[in-house]
Amino acid sequence: MPLDSKIPSGPLEEKWEKHKFESKLINPANRRKFEIIIVGTGLAGASAATALGEMGYKVKCFCYQDSPRRAHSIAAQGGINAAKNYQNDGDSVYRLFYDTIKGGDFRSREANVHRLAEVSAAIIDQCAAVGVPFAREYGGLLANRSFGGAQVSRTFYARGQTGQQLLLGAYSGLSKQIADGNVQMFYRTEMLEVVLVDGHAKGIVVRDLASGEVSSHAADTVVLATGGYGNVFYLSTNAKGCNVTATWRAHKKGAFFANPCFTQIHPTCIPVSGEYQSKLTLMSESLRNDGRVWAPKRKEDVAKRPQDIPEADRDYFLERKYPSFGNLAPRDISSRSAKEVCDEGRGVGPGGLGVYLDFAESIGRLGEATIRERYGNLFEMYENITGEDAYHQPMRIFPAVHYTMGGLWVDYNLMSNVPGLHVLGEANFSDHGANRLGASALMQGLADGYFVLPYTIGNYLATTGGKKVTTDHPEFKKAEEAVRERTSKLLGIRGKRTVDSFHRELGLLIWDKCGMARTKKGLTEALKKIPALREEFWENVAVTGTGAELNQALEKAGRVADFLEFGELMCIDALKRNESCGGHFREEYQTADGEAKRDDTKFAYVSAWEYSGKLDKPTLHKEPLVYEKVHLATRSYK
Amino acid sequence: MNFTLKVWRQKSANASGSLQDYAATDIPAEASFLEMLDIVNEGLLEKGEESIAFDHDCREGICGSCSLVINGVAHGPKRGTTCQVYMRNFKDGDTIFIEPFRGRAFPIVKDLIVNRSALDRIIQAGGFISARTGSAPDANSIPISKADADLAMDAAACIGCGACVAACPNSSSMLFTSAKVSHLGLLPQGQPENRRRVLKMVQQMDDEGFGNCSNHYECEAVCPAAIPATFITRLNREYSAAAVAASAVGVK
């Protein structure tokens, strides 16, 4: 089956305008006749539900949390990019577009990224209008900062809580639509199946997490805005509930999964301190502006107190390897360098998995008060978690999984290869290529929900989407039966090993073999171990209680069962991609000085995997990445 | 470290609940409070017993899911969310009482999980600015003084956890409501709907069964987002102004 990305013809700068004009419209009076299901209420889902509700569609919206306001977009700290050029520093739609393409290591789709940059300015206007309290200057105008290595200041922020404020903005719009009766909200409800009728996505099967009741919902189209799959690693900066279930179930119903091996490891997280650990906490990257990253030069020094290691015995490895970017080298490069140091046995802290982020020099130069003013809340957070005072001893940091660039394959209309199934935000694959730039995730979520899907959804609804179905259709009964069967299977095992224990083992395996650096050997090994672990899971997992009640062990078991399948696809994808690019570093493919070696002649394509019925033999479809405007170049941060 | 836990167990909304004893043994001091509960739950599941249900998600203090009353204090011994409490804040051998966020408007779902959707309904009653997507003017066309923007941000920082309700002897949600009313009311964009918003949100608060503020300040003391009770003063003032205006000109 050929992949049609439906990229409009014409010059890059005119594609979106042209496409909007050529897209089908639905008459306002007719919109109420169309029902839309939206799963997920993060930035993408909440903004889509709001915009579509305002337009007059009948929307049903679902979230697994007890309130839509708790979706994990809420945790984003840094900011949101927009090509406003408010700072008069030479920013433009083209520059934002170019930076995003380059940051993604030339593995994203040009037309989608250009559209993202085009709508970015309207996002800021919209958010300000609904009351997002962005940082301001004394003159009352919006403040900006430079973020993630960008050479212009285009990042808008609300203290260190930008994601929270943007999500609350989208949530307030959603709340109005709920009050107005345009959106029906389902809280604590998890999607467990997508229902296809004659090949079109026409509904979902969900489980009410409070009562355990399984039910069907039919609509004219289904929108998944269910976030990323970072929790396949068990330890990540994701919320505990983040999962791959919705996208994975859609995948098993025919939706292609694109670039699953593209994940982002964030360099500045608080290291793991023990096996009991349930999550990793990110500390804003801004710390690297004033902190120097180092590790002991000699293995023998790792157990010493950092203050007892003299300057001459310290290796400021980022400054040494990347003199021009130094401690501000991009996320993938900084993370990998820290891993190398630890692999050499020079890591510090529990398990030797950490490097120092030292503020002594900045405190000496600027004074403690200045550092406290800049990063006080982060130092406090660090002390709360580790019990250590970073004003007087260096912080310990280590990379952690933060974001997943891969996701369900979508065309220019944000529709997957399954007609009627739309995918937004982190759940799709389209905009960030092999590496996402800082402050771009929030931008993409809101772009998709507020300003892209509302225009493109009409193309489906007005043309092929006309057929109405109800939940009486046998496909719904079949899907419900599948959910019930799976639930009773999980409950019937009554094994000895907890879900978390399986999840931890899977996570560690994926982290080791498909994390910051991958090898053919390691991936092949993981591909042997994952199916064995999956088999053990289905024989020995301990899930107690019943399905007819709130049962958190059962919820987790269902999600981990899906991760155990998904992890295999991730490794298959990583093994197939014989090049290094962005967050995907294959050790066999590096330059003489240890940098990523991309292979544009063989791998300038999107891997879109089709479920073949056999987990170990998915079918690969390739969408060639054709760059009409941008010249492919090698990233250099030396 | 070892602890004796006294945990509220309640099978379902309508079942009766009670405090049950659990031993939490060999807990690392570096573990968080919720990780301690994870360890206890792992043990229960391995024995074939049902795990203790509690709400949690981001575990970094921002989503507002976690909601435990620890030794009688909403979110426990340190000001912050439950997920940011660490076992090193306790003494080895301590007995720890763990209960849900109680309140008339927060019915228990199971064990330590309560239904806080009443807070969502307060927002739905008016906690928004009606600005249709796509109709916004340029963001810089409405300058806002830094002081107002900062104060609005102080209020907007509310994470909607409901600790204020759990801590209040009257189970009042005034701090929550006042934070949203203040956040939007301090901004010029929020002015057109301001009076209507205040009246509707307060009405909803009453309809949900939340009590009134009688100046105990317990809410402020437990609020993880450090929302000050002075916002309640602002709410009262806004409410009076709106109510007077409503009776004079019939604001609806």
C-alpha cells in the first residue's frame, strides 16, 4: 500500500494557504450532525476539542485522569516557540522552520514543519486572549527568552510552568465548551480499542476506570491525542499513567507506526537513586547556562567528595569536546557524552550513573544571590528530592527519557493511513524528525489542535466520512468482547510477579539496548529477550481484584502488556535504521571523532510500520523525505 | 526504615471504610512517600491481596492528582504535594496515618481516591475567557503591567488538587475559586465577563456543597502552589461588587 502524504503542490510557503482554500468546508448548520471522538486532553486534545466544539461539531472527549486539567502537558517547564520576532532579532517563519528541520536532523516532513512555523504566531495570540499569564516586561509587552541553543529569542514562557499555564488555558476553553453542551466529557475513562467499520475509524471502546464498565462510543471520526510512549523505558520524565495503549491498539487495527526508535533523552535530570525509584524528575535545561558539567578524570576518584577533587583532576568533557557550544551542546549530544563518561567508569553517585553540574564558578563570579534568583526553585526541588544543597556541592545529573518523536504515521491532514483516524500532538510523528528542539512540543500540540485539525477534518467528513454507524454495529460488539476477554485473561493469571516488576525489567532492557546508543548486537539481544519477557508476563503476572471496580493493578497490566509488544517494534525499527541521526545513535555509524553519521542516500525516509499479525515481522513502508527547499547538511556543534 | 501504616480502605463509594494496619518494611530513606506506598503495594500484590488505591500521575508536583492526608495534614508534613514528600521526613519506626482528601463535595471512589469533579464544574460555570479560536488580536496589542501579570500568575499557579478543601474545617473551596477569579479578573482580557464569572462560580461552589470561608487559613497553610488567602479577600470584594451590580442592572 503506497503512503500518500497528501502534501499540497506549489511553493513551500504557499502550500498551507492553498490547502486551506482547497479543503472541504462543512456548512455551520450541518456541523452539529457530525460527531467527533477525541481521546486525550493534553494541549493537542483539549485545544482540538475546544476549537471543534466552538465550530459546532458534537464532540465526545475522553481522559484517563480524574480531570482533563491533569494531562501531562501540564508538566512542561521551559516555554513555547513562536515566530513573532517581537525582539527584532531576525526571527521569521522561515528561520523557525529551518531551525526545527535542522534540529530534527533532517528526518521530519518539510511541509508539515513549515506549517507549524506559520501558525506559531497565532498560538501566542490565542493563548494570551484566553488569559495565559505569559511573562511580561515592565512596559507590559510580552517577554521572550532564547532556549535550547536557538540564536534568537523566540520562546514565550510563564515562569517555569509554561506547560501548566498553556494547558489550563486550553482546559478553560474546553470547560466552556462542556458547559455550552458542545463537548461531552468522560473523566477517568480509558480507550482500549478503536473500532473500524468498512475500514473507517468509527468509534472506540472504553473502560470506565471507576466502575470498570466497558462501553462503546460511535462517531463520524476519531481523534487520538494520547501523547508519547516514553514510559516504555519504565523510568522517564513522563507521568506514571502515560502509555502507548491508544496508539498501539490503533496500530494493531491497521494504523502505521512511524519512526518508533526516535526518542529524546534529556540531559539534565536528577539521577536514579535506587531500584524502588518510580520516575525521573527533569530539571530545566536553563541550568546549563550557568552550570559546568564535569566528571572525575580518573575512575579512582569517583567515590571522593567532589570538593576534594582538584581542578586538574576534573574533566569538563562538554567544554573539552565541543569548545564553541560547551555546556550548551544540544540535548542528544550532551546526553550521549554523559553516558560515555559513565560507561568508562567515571560516573558519580549511586551506581556510577551521574555526572556533576557545578555552579561554583558562577557563584564565585555572580554571587550566590544571583544564582538563587535565577534558579532558586530548581535548587530547592533538587534539595527536596536528593537532600543535597547544590549551592555548596555540585548537582548530580543524568540523562532521562523525555519525549518521543515517533508516533502514528499521519498525512498532511493529520489523518493516519486508516481513514477517519486522526492523530495529534506527541502521538503522531510528523514534526520533530529524529530530535525535538526545546520549546517545540507545546507549539506542536496547540498547532495541531487549534489551527490544523479544525481546517483539515472537513476533508474527511465532507467526502468519505458520511456513513453513519451506531454502537449496535457488530464491529462494536466484537471490540467490546475483545476488551472483556483481555481483561479476564489478565485477571485469570493470578501469578506471582507484579506488573511493575515486569515493567522495570522491560524498561531497563530498552534503556540499555535502545536508549542513548544502540548497536546491532544489543538490539538483536533485546529482540530475543522481549518476547520471552512477554511470554512470562502472560503466565505469571500478579493482578488481583476484579474488572468490575476501580483496579489500578489491572489498568497498569493492560498498559504494560502493550509496552511489551511495542518495545519489540521499537528495537526492530532501530535495528533497521543503519545510520545515526538525532536521538538515534547507532555506534556502528559514527565519524572518526565520535559524531553521528547520517546516511541520507539510504535513510532519508520515514519508517512506517504496519502490523502484519506477527509482532516480530512487521511490514515496513517507506515515505521518502523530499526536501524542496532545505539543503541537507551535517549538524556541527564543535 | 520501617513504619506502621494506618491506611483508609474503602471498597467503593457506598461501602463503609476503616483504617487498616500495614507494615512498611525496609524502606529506603531516599524513597518518596508514594514510592513507599508502591513498595507496600508490590508486597500486597505478591501475596494475592488488593493494592491500596491512590491517585497520582506526574509525581513532580504539578498535575494535582496526588491527594493524601498524612497524619491529619493534607499533603503531609512538608508544604508541597504528596508526591514531593520523602521518607527522610519521617523517623524510623513512626506510625503514619494515611487518609483521603475528605469533603462533602469530594465523595470517596475507592480507598484513598476521591472524586473532585466538583472543581471542574466550578470552572465550567465561568472559569474561562470566551475567546473563540482564531479571533484573537495580536498578543502585544493588550499591554498588561508586569505587576498585574505577575499577580495573575501567582493565582494561576493553582494546581487544582483540592488540598484547600481537605484542610478546611468547612470544606470550603474558596481558595480554589478565588485563585481562578483573581487570575482572570486581574487581566484586561478577563474584564468583559468578570461579574458574570464571579457570580456563577460562587453559585456553583455553593451548589456543589462546599462550605464558606470563616478565616481559618488552613487552606493557605497546605496549598502546594502557595496561593495566599488574600485572594479570598479579592473574591469577596469582586463578589460584592458583582452582586450589587447585578441587583442594580440585572447582570446575568
